[in-house]
Amino acid sequence: MGSVHRFVLCTRICDNLRKLLGSVPFIRRKMSGAVKKVVCAMSGGVDSSVAALLLKNRGFQVQGVFMRNWDIADEKGYCQADHDKEDAEYVCRKIGIPLLEVNFVKEYWNNVFSYLINEYKAGYTPNPDIHCNKKIKFDLFFKHALQKLKADAIATGHYARIVCSPDSSLKDFRLLKGVDNHKDQTFFLSQIPKSSLEKCIFPVGDMTKDTVKKLAADAGLDRIVKKKESVGICFIGRRNFQEFIDDYIEPRHGNFINVENNKIVGQHKGVHCWTVGQRCAISGQPSAFYVAERNVDTQDILVAPGRFHPALFHQTVVTETPYWIHRPSVSFENGEAFRCEFRFQHREPLVNCLMYQDSEGRLQIYLEKPLRALTPGQYAVFYTGDECLGSAKILFRGPSMYALELMKNKNIS
């Protein structure tokens, strides 16, 4: 765990709370004051259902809350939020807790969706889950639960853990990966306000997905266990992304250009419809091309022949000023470098990296090995051992391995 070794999983809980908790694994830190009422975010899925179940079984006063962030039906009249709420109601009836609905549709539109559209227009590929957690779940919802619903803490079904300093006066909370490496969700939590960690509980963070499903089945929640996991962007639902995004961004036609010879190989309806690394089925071409670079000004998209073409691989990136849940103990201001681990996609293996911070606060990151489809707009998320340190939006990449090869050959000749 690196620096996390200096921290312990706190078990000194006040006597009256200890009676409620028993040996429950997910409370391994001291909360400020006695925690009695917990608001649990209910999504209608198995993870939040089991989170609420565990809290209820340990004696907490649990209030389920369903967040409605998007309520526009697709072209067939299907609204996923309505179905998810029905499942949340079913779970709360089964386990015996009340359920409220809070409507953040306006706030989601203003703080998340509008931001995403502007990012797409600017040529970035944003991550809606990270932004939603930052702006809605662990900010607006968090404040609503504590201030309006008078909760002592909130809980969600995220696969993550929280540890704190044994010195409660420090209020130094750290975010750790969930025990189930395949389901760890710290990537999506890497921008949440550090202040919210003090009053957050992740009940399933110490469990594997199989254990969570078994607990749900044992509780008679078979309908939820069998429910298909939600993937992709919540507000798109079952629609095609390119069709959806065209409703909000005016198409601007451009060319697909072969990165190897600068020849036009096809046309497209706008760079906002495409992302780095994506396969392009271009009419009339004998083999597949993949997006290497996008130019929002000219609307040209450079494409490379082959999924593993060197034009798709980069070893350096520059990010915006990082957000640190736990700031590294190095002096960036004095030019010191920091070594840690890096990922920009949820389930990709961690890669060692070396970073510096420039005079504008941006991070210059050098990766141990080239990675495919490093994408501007996505988040570089940083780890030391099990600890998630924070993250930063990728602004641009250094030269691709293909460009470096061309420069090398030019210098030799």
C-alpha cells in the first residue's frame, strides 16, 4: 500500500454504535459522532440493494433514496429511470425500509449533461460517470441527505473502501480499491470531494460480486440478482450514440484521412461522433481503419489501418491541474517528480508512470510503456498500491509511436 501503511483501518467505535455493528466488515473507521441514520442511494441494482440490506441488518435507521437524474424516454417511449425506480421500490418493500425519490433532472442537465455536450463540441471524449459522481451523487445528493433528510451518513453500492488516520482530529480520509479487483470502482470516484469521504459508507467494498449476489439471493431478491447490469451512458439508454448526439450537436461533415499517406479514404458527419481508437467501417475500403486523431477545427479525422497500428499508441500525456484526494508528499513546485501508477480506462491494468507539474499546474506524465487509444477528455487516474490518489483530465498526448518512428527515420536519412 505504500504510504497507506501509515494508516490503519479504524475499529475504535463508540460503545453504543459497536452494539449495532457487531463485526460488520464495511465499517472499519471511526465516524465523527454516532451514526444512526444512513441514507442509502438506491439504483434498483443488486449492489445498492445489498448495501441497504447490510445496513438494515446491522441496526441502522436506513432511508432509501432513488435519484432521478434523467427522465426523457427514447423514441420507443422507454424510460430506464421508471423501470429502475420500480426495482428500487420492490427491494425496499422486501427488506423493510422506506424509499423517497429526489429529482435532480435540472441539476444533472446543467452540471453534467451540458458539460458533456460542450466537451464533445471541443473535440474531447468526456467520462459522464466521473462527472456525475463529482457533481451530483457526492455533492448535491450528499448535501441533500445530510441537510434535508438529517442523515448522519450516506451509503452507496460502490466497490470501494475508505480508511482514516487513527488520529480523529486529522480527518484524513483515504480512498482504497474495492476487494474485488474486477469490480473496483475507485476510478469513477477519483474526483469526488474529499470532504464527503468522512460521512460515506461503501458496504460492499469489502466483498466480491459473487458474495453480493449470494446475499441478495438469500434475501429473496432473485428479480434483482437476475437483472442485467447497466453499462454505457445512462441517458442514452438503448439508442445508437451517433444518432443520440446528433440531436444536440449540429453535424459538421469532414474527411477520414489515412495517417500513412494523407489521402482521403472516406467522409463522416462530425468529429463529435467519433473517439480515439474507435473502428471505422468506411465504405469501399478493403480493411478496417481506426481513429488515431481528430481535428475539431478542420473536422478531419486521421485514421490508421489496423487495430494495433503504432499511430494509436502514445507514451506521454499532458493533463489539466490534478484533483488530489490525497496529495503526494513531493514538492512539485521545486521540480520534483512523482512516481505512481496510472490508468485511463476502468478495467485496464495499471501502468507505472513518472509525473512532473509545470508552471501552469498541468501534469506532464511519462508512461512506462505506450498505451493504445489514450484519449483527450478522459481522466488519468493515479494510484499507489491500493490507494486512489486522485485524477486529472487528459488535455493532449505527446507524439504517437508512429510519429516518433517517422522522425527517427528522417533523422537517420
